Amino acid sequence: MKQLRLAGCLVALAVVIHGATASAQDVTLDVKRRVLDNGMTILVVERPNAPVMSTYVSYKVGSANEWPGMIGAAHLLEHMMFKGTHTLGTRDYTREAPLLDREDSLRVAITAEERKADMYTFQRSVGISDVPDNSALVASLKAQLETVRLVLDSLVDKNAYEALYNRNGADGFNAGTGYDGTTYYVNLPSNRLPLYMSVESDRMANPVLREFYAERDVVIEERRLKLDNEGPAKLFEQLVGTAFIAHPYQIYWEWKSEVANLTRPKLVEFHKRYYAPNRMVLAIVGDVKADEVFTRAQDAFGKVPREPDPDPVVTVEPPQQGERRIIQEFDAEPYLSVGYHKTAFSDPDDLVYRVIHRLLSDGRTSRLYKSMVIDQQIASSVSSYDYPGAQAGDLYPDLMVFDVEPKSPSTPVDCEKALYAELEKISTIPVGKDELQKIKNRMESDFIWSLYSNLGLAGQIAEYEARAGDWRYLLTIRDRLAKVTPEDIMRVAKKTFTAENRTVGTLVPIKSES
Amino acid sequence: MKKHIRLSILTATVLAICLLAALPSVAQNPYSRWKFDPISFNPPKPERFVLDNGLVVYFLPNHQLPVVTMSALVRAGEVYVPADKAGLAGIAGDGLVTGGTATKPPDEIDEQIESLGIQWSGDIGLESGQFSMNCLSKDLGTALPLFAELLMKPRFDSSRVQLAVANALEDLRRQNDSPGRIVRREFSKLVYGDHPYGRSPSEKSLGSLTRGDAVGFHERFFHPNTIILAVSGDLDVAALKSTLQTLFGSWKKADVSYPEVATPGTNASPGVYQINKDLNQTNIRFGHLGIDRHNPDRHAVRVLNYILGGGGFTSRMIAKVRSDSGWAYSVGTAFTGADKGGLFLATCQTKTETTAKALALMEWVVEDVRAHGIREEELETAKDAILNSDVFNYDEPDKIVENYAWEEYQGFPPDQLQKDVEAIKAVTKADVDAAAAKYLHPDQYTILAVGKIDAFDSLLSKFGNVKTMTLPETP
């Protein structure tokens, strides 16, 4: 239920090499794959070490698929998917269903009447006479709503979905909404496979978005927690809103005003459009048999119909042709974020960017850390990451971001200068052979570690499958990485790290009265 | 009008609670009837051996991937540091990880570790230090001697110690930036008072720290007999034993005297406290002293906490404050673990306009469990959840060895994890109800709210005498 949004922290780069150079150790990755007739993709890795399984679902929908009036739909729907089905989470669905509809229409009516009331108030304030008064009607609608809510509350089997999985031993049970993907994952004892398949197909086919309006408030509260009251996150929201003027990536986090006006019927429609089997990848890693998983998936999900593919995001971000600068005032110490536009995951230079990230900010020997934290001591931390930064790479052209925490008395301006000096270096001086080999070694080591936990592996193959249409994309990365040359790095750095391609955000302290 | 709406929402919530209580509490969904065989699994038991100098080692082989995990638990901590040196444990941990060894300067080690993709990190907390090293098995010949040398003969290069202190001072400058950090720190200070559990470093204490302090800390607390190693991965026990003997064998055991850590007596500052900051969401935290790690009632307390506010969405406080009311994204309770006495705490972040309402509802949830106890099916849910997920303590070899090491570190017998399972099975409703009566004390609450005070939905004075605090000065 928590969003996978990664601002102000170092995003782990998904590192992908298979096997290795002569000195490296080979690992085997035996992924079994099945695509059902309705388009649902299932990936299985059998690992019979312990009687457990990790399950990871990736739907090809995220906040980039939203439009004005629906901003926040993907995230709120992710929360609502925990509210149960026709049979799970209810004491009597036949009584509940019409009341849920009644609640929706009462809320629509109340909103409409309140808008009228605002207009009447305005009219009165400018001295227009004989203005109607609808306050009694509003009060009556609200009283009806209250009654409906009370009955609905009595019909809910509260948090039944979570309770069911928890009682069955769930571990690491959560979900996340990204920009191009939404994920649901849970570890369970592996003998619960039949239960998992049955419940998950029920959630796909028959979700009931009950308790919708309270959960809407929860999502707004989540924004207050993670964004509104944290300086670097507020700065980041302004930064990406400035760097992107057209593409949906411009909205870092859904606006309160948008979420507050989402309705249940709107989300039911959104669900039908995007939560179809042909837009879903399920990966299971653990003590299971692939054939059994495929059979059970066919039985459980096979009857859910395929839906037409919705239109992809067509908006293309126009090229940036000049530096953009923003200031965010907040009651916190100074902070600097700098973003550069770069290419999508499918661009041939994608791996070059991954190497550049490593060279610049991964570890104590990375160039920015060495220069700014150890040698000049003008920053207490520096990091770089891609925004949005999906595990398997971003579907659309994204932003390479540098975050710097200046160390007093150094200022964001000092840090900017030092950052640009390093970016200039990487754009003009070829990286040494040893330094490049170090990065390749690290990426290989991290790849092997990324296969360690069942959930980590399930997430990785599901994400690559969802992004590239085939999980084996990750196995191609090793050969492509081996071909990255110092010249590639210089060429890509040079075209990216220009002043006109840059957006600079600075957090400027203001003190609140105490 | 506005006031009326607020009231009716609260009334509706309370009414709904009454209605729910009257209904059959387990709804019949088709899935609740599914029954599964108990998980039959005998997790591998790690091998435990002790070098002549007292170094304890837990080991499990794991040949699934060509990797090795190693973690060292060290009996050291901030609680053993005098108040005027507050922050020393953290600086010593940082200095050890980054400051090189007797034979190798920090830059060289950094380069070596990162060139091989070795993952190397460490930290010294309140009551324990933990250092870990993960590497590909082909690199073990380089990685393990480095790890051993760092633990035994850290250089604490003065440039790196100074850097660690300077970064800690910058962190102190930023101590009031985030409301979550403010509420955690100030609440601990209020409840623990002068006890080291409630302490934070100051500009003065950090400024006084030198390389000599870090070296002294290491000399005092780092000895083979204060360390438990947990190792898993792609190697065999004979090879590990002989390598560890070669690397650590000459390290001399030593008598270490640990300063007596007092048992926190009573809540140092009960009452209601507020701190003003211009935010649109209030951070609420209330509670009092809880139980220590070895408390014989801890299993009943664990079940109680699961039901009260620690069991995710199935727990009462989350159901009421989040699912029913929509007043919080994050809300819940915890009994924190500590040797001499942890905390009971309830936490929530809610918009400014629902501050008092959310706090009242949270208090009511605690009062209710004290007054009426728990229901049998809540007990069943909590026990099922804890027992059925127990397998995830053992599903990966690194978790197994680290769990065994941690139990021993805390002074529990080797089969404590299995005993815990039996103890959870034995917990009854009466045990949990008794724990609620014994360990929840609304009369001892410290309540702290950080937010925009003049916009709260009502004064907090209805919860007790309110004191308005100011934020600590930053350097």
C-alpha cells in the first residue's frame, strides 16, 4: 500500500549481467514462462530450499497513464485493491452493492449542491437579492449519506484480505505504484499456492472498491507525510514539474485537489481498462512446481477476459532549450537537486547511462563522493538516480538527477560549481581502463546479489518482462555492458550534461515561528 | 455547521464500532474455510564453534549462488559512552568502516573493496555494533583478511574520523528539518530523561570527539570474546574454521568491563507536550516505559501489540484511525526492544485539523482493550499470523545464522527461537488481557504533538496539562 516513489535517496540501479568475464562466476537462472490465451504472463523459478514462495505481480499501468481529473487514480486504485471482492471483505454483498451505488450518487449530489451554495454565497456577497438557499437540501443529503455509511460500515468485513493473508503467514506484504507500472507482492508458505491463485484472480475479476472515500483521505494523508512536510521532497516536486512541461512524468506526486475529487465509478472504469490479464505479469519464485503454477493459473485466471490495449502515452516532451532554475522555500536546511533529461530504457545508450551513474556517485571511490565529500568537504552526501527510476528502466525519456546535501558553511552554489566541474571532466576526459573495469565488476557482483532473495528475483524478472516484453532482456545486458567504451561515456556525457538541458532546484530555508 | 459535521463523524465511528461488535465477528468468506497442513520444515541448524580466544562463529553452507555473507555482532554501544562524549559509538563505527587498517590507508581499502564489488558496511548503535561483509566467493581470499584486519586493527585515519565528525555535525544542523525525526528524538528524551536511551549528541559532545576517542573505544570493546560472527554461503566449514583460525587466532582475548547501565525507573516527564512547526500534518506520539527484552510476559505482549496496533491492517488502531476514519496513512503501536527497558508507544501522522480527534481515538483504542480485553478470534488471527510466518525467519541461510547470533548476543539459550514458537502457541486470551492491564498505563502517558499548534482542531488541554516546547538550537 505504500508508493514506490524514490526521491531524495539513492535509487538502487538495477544491475544486470549474466555470467561474466573469464574471472567471473557463472550463475544459472532457470525461468519457466507461460502466456495464457488471455495474455497473462507467468514466470516461475523453482527453488525448493524452504517451503516458501515469493509472489510478485506487475501491471502495466502507472501514474503516467492518468489525465487531468484522474491524477492519483493509479495510486488510489492500488490502495483500493486491498479492499476485497464480491465474496471477500463483505458480510452480505447483495445488500452492500446497491448501497455503494447510493453512496456514490449522494456524494455527487452533495458536491453539486455545495458548488451551488458557493455561487449563492458569492451572489449574496455582491448584493444580488433573492438568491436561493439550498442549505436545508445539503443537510438532508448529508444526513442520508450518514445513514447509508452506517449501514455500509456494518456490512464490511474489515480488512479481510489482509487478515486472510496474514493468518496464512504472509511476510513482506505490500504494493507500490510507479509511473509505468504497479506492483503487488507477498511472501507466503508455498502450500498456500491454491489460495493465492484463487484470491488474486478474484481480485482481478471481481474487486469491490468499498470504503473508497475514507481511503481517498488516506492517500491524501500519505502525500502530507511523504511530500508536503519534507523539504527535499517538496523541492523535488517543483524540480520535475519544471523539467517536464508536457510529459506526464511532470507530476511527481498526485495533487491533493485531484485525489479529493476522484470517485469510485471513475476508478472502476480505470480498473477495467488497465487491470486486464494481458497487462499483467505474475512471477513466483520458491518451493513450487512450474507445471502446477501454470495449471492453477489457467484454472484461476483463464476465464478473465482480455481487454483491448489502451492508447499508450503519446505526449513527447519537447527538447529543453535553456537552463531552468527554481527555488523552494521551506523550514529546513539548504539542499540542491539538479536534473538532466536523458533517454528511455529502450535507447541504445541506456547502459552507458548506468555506467555513468556508477562512475559518478556509487560508493566512496565514486567521483562526486571523492571530490565533494572527501576532498573538498563541501557536501555531507551526494547521490544520483534516474527519475522516475523504475527497476527495469523507464519507459519514456526520463531525468538524471543529482541530489546534494551541502555542508555548512558551503552553499548550494558551491556544490553546483563542484558538480559541474566533475560533469565537465567526464564529458571531456576518457575514463581510465581500471576505473571502467571496476564499475563493470561492481555491476556484475550486484547482479548476482540481486538473485539472492526469492522476492528480489521475482521482482526483477517480472519487471523486465513487463518493460521489455521478455525477461531475458536482462540477460542481454552483460554483453552490451562489455561493449561500453570510454568514448561512449564521453559522448553520452557530453550530449547530456549541457547547461541548456539542465534544471536546477535549490531549497532555501525559512524559519517557522515557534 | 462545521463543528456539527466533525461531531457527527466521530459519533458515526463510535456507532459503527458498536454495530460491528454486535455482528458475528467472522464473516463467512469462501477463503476463510480453506485449511492447510502445518508447514513441515526442519530448517538447517547452523554449526556453532568457538575459537580458542573466545570468538564465536555460526555457519551454514549455501551453494545456491557463488556468494558469502558475513556479519559480526560486537558487544559495544552508545550506552557505554559517557554523556559528554555522546555520539562516540557512531563515530567509532563510521571511523572503523571508512578509516583504513594498520597496513592500508583508507583510499586503498576503498578502492580494493569497490573494485571487487564487496559490500561492506557497519554501524554501532545503542546496545550493539554490527559489521557486515558480503562478497562473491571467488573474492573471499581478499575480502575476509580485509574484514578481519578492519575489526582487529582499524587505523582510524584522522582525516576520516574528522570527516565523520564533520558530517555528524552537519546532520545535527539538520535535526529539525523533518517532523518525524523531531518527534522520535524529543519523545525519547522526554520519557527517558537523562538515561542514555534518551540521549542525542550535541554540538559540544561531537566537537570534543577525536581520533583518540575512537581508538580508545575500539581498544576497550573490540576483542575476540566480544564478537559473534555469522557466516553463510558458498564455502565449507573446514575451510572456514582454518581460515578464521589463521586470521583471528593470534587476537588475544581480554577482560572487558562494561559500565553499569541503569534501569530506567519511571517515565521522566509524563504530561502533554507540543512543538510548533509550520506543517499541514501533525506528528503524534504517546506512550510510556515498556518492557525489557527478557520480560517473561513478552510473548503475551507481542500478541497484544499485534492486536492493538502492530499487526498491520488487522490491528485495531489501524482499522479505526486509518480504514474507518481516513485520518492517517501511518498509525500504530509498538513495544520497542531494549536490554533495560523499551517503550510502549503509539504513533500517528494526521492532518492538522484532525490532531485532537485522532489522538482521542487512539487513546480510546488503548482504553478499550484495557477495559474489555481482546476477542478470541483476534487471538487466533494474531497467533496464526505469527506462527505461520515464522518460517520466514529461516527461509534464507544468512537470516538463520544472524538470528542465532542475535539470540546468543541477547543472552538467550540456543533453542530460544523454537521456545518462542511454543510460547506463542501457549498464549491465551487471559494472558493477553492481563498483559494489557499490566503494561498499558494511560495515567503515565507522555503525549507529544509536533505541528501547527494554532490550527489544531482543539486545544490539547483535554488530554492533560500542556507544555509548549521549543526545538533545540542547531549548530
